Amino acid sequence: MNTSILMRRILPAAIIVAIAGGALYWTTRPKPVAVVLKTVDRGIVEATVVNTRAGTVDACQRTKLSTILGGRIEVMAVKQGDHVKKGQLLMKLWNDDQKAQQRLAEAGLASTRQHLNEICAAASRAARDATRQGNLRTRGFISEAGEDTARTEAEVRKASCDAARADVGQAEAKVHATKVEQGRTALYAPFDGIVAKIVGELGEYSTPSPPGVPTPPAIDLIDDSCLYITAPMDEIDAPKIKLGLPVRVSLDALPKQPLKGKVRRVAPYVLAVEKQSRTVDVEIDFEMPASGKLLVGYSADVEIVLSNRANVLRVPTAALIEGGKVMVLNADSGKLEERKVKAGIANWEFTEIVEGLTEGERIVISLEREGVKVGASATPDEKSK
């Protein structure tokens, strides 16, 4: 068989094999991964710190009241949700025994005052008699001894009057003590506020709630006209936080309504709670929302602005790879490449880029997608900006 005939037979087979191989490669080749790109632009970047756990809306004044003595509730003058004024009676325990002691003390006081009047009247009479005896002694009608007896009697009567006056003071103090004792069974509002919670009903027994004893207070009173936020910050961030720094406040109860605030106090100690990171409490004054209504106990998140820079190159913080790198798509090769960058200030949203990128370049922000790695073929996703 000559060569030309052999070539005519082999060539078609080779072509078929090449076509089949090309088709196999085309169907099994790695497909480019779709990546979301973000154009590097300019804008404001802020250095911020945020709370480690949810903060809390607190009242400037809040007190949990209990009577000093225990007893049966005789008067419940308020109910939950009532607005009260300073000095208003909230609750009183049965104290008829103390009232009886007061009446007894008042009767003793009246008797002591009557005795005072009697003793002092006699002392006044003795003083006048001593004066008359002195005049008579001058004129020679009585002896010196008679005058001396009269003056001694006057002095004794005056001393008795002074003692009786002291007895009156003691009786008045006893009456006052019985009134103070009754005050130990009553609760009065120490400031204007709202009654948040009452523990106990009319006729039930109420017990004191001393510090360190897990006994619920009788009345929880809140001044809801003045509110602030307490938020725990990581101990590492605490030295950066200064009084007066601006704050952005977010409340779960008011989504999409951020509130402006400022730092009013940084706790002078680190709070160590078992199995939790060590934190420092920071207090935040904030502007009330337009509705003007917030509840004490709302959860809140705070973002404290430490510093800011305007009109700087910035990228989304989530686009940074460990080691100070970003990923870019090479427009010529269509493959993903890493780029070393130098970062400036940053927050959870944006990071300033000092070196390594120029305005208008596009970087990959969908780093979590499967197949996104250095050298992989990629194509821009429709979500790219």
C-alpha cells in the first residue's frame, strides 16, 4: 500500500480524534468563577470601636424601695404605671401599735407640760416672795436669816422649774421618736417618676430588702425623664475612649433610626465576669428620638468614633485578606491575583488604603465564594459595582 493511500485512511481518523479531544476538553474545562467586584473610590473613613455585648438603656434615677421594717400592707396608694411626685405616699404597713405608742407619748407630754406650768408658777411666786423679803430686810422688819430662807426657796423652785422644762423636752423627743418609728413602715417617692413594678398586694406581708439579700423590693421607681446608655467595651479599646467623643447609637426597638450621642463617663475599673472577656463600662448621653419615648432596659449598640479622615482611598474592610492583601481580577489574563496594600485607619465597614491601589481599580469582595483563589479564572458578577 503506497503512502498516499495510507495518509488518506489515517487523516480522517486523526481529525475525528482531535475533534473528540477538543470537545472533551471544552466540556470538562474549569469554568470561570463569578466574582463580585468593587471599584476603589474616595470617601470618609472613621476609626471606631463598638461594644462587646449589648448595651442597656438606663435611667439617671432609679430606686428599688422597701420599708425598713416588715409588716402587713395596709395602704397601697399607687399601681404599676402610675406617675408620682416627689414626697407622694406609695405604700404603708399596718402600724396601729406604733400609733398607740404615739398617743401614749403625747399624753405623757401633755401631763409633763401641765406639771411644768405648776412648778414654774410656784417658782415665780417664790421669786416674788424673795424680792419682798429683801425689801423688808432693808427696812429692818425681818432678820437676815428670814431673807436668806426666802431666797433659797426661790432658787430651789427655779431649779425645779428648769428640771420640769427638761422633762418636757424629753417628752417631746419621745413623741418625735414614735413618729419616726412610724416612718419606718411607709414609703414615699424620693423623686418624680413612674412606678415600674410592685411586689405585694393589699393585706400581704412585706419584708425589707437589705443589700446582698435576694429579696425583691416592694416598689421599683424609675425617673424616665432622663435616660442614658451603659455599654461594655473591650479592655483593649478602653484607653482610646475619651470623654466627649461622638457616638452613634442603634436600638433594636428603633431599627433604621440611629441616634447621635457622646461619651459622658468611662468607668475607672475593669469588670471581670467569669467566662466572659474583661470589659470597661462606658456611659453614653444621646439625643432622644422624634417619638420621645424609650423604655428603660432596651438593648443598644454603640459605635464610638475615635477619629476620621475625609477624601481618602478606601475599600470595604471585608475585602482585606490576612496579611494586608486584596484580590484583583487581571483584565488581560482573566485570572485572580493578590495585591499587597498598606492600610490606614479602619472600621467594620471601610479601611483606608495608603499604598497599593489607585482610584478606579476594581477588587474582589466576594472572597467567601467557592473557587475564589489566586490563579483561578474569573468573570465579573452582575452585582459588581
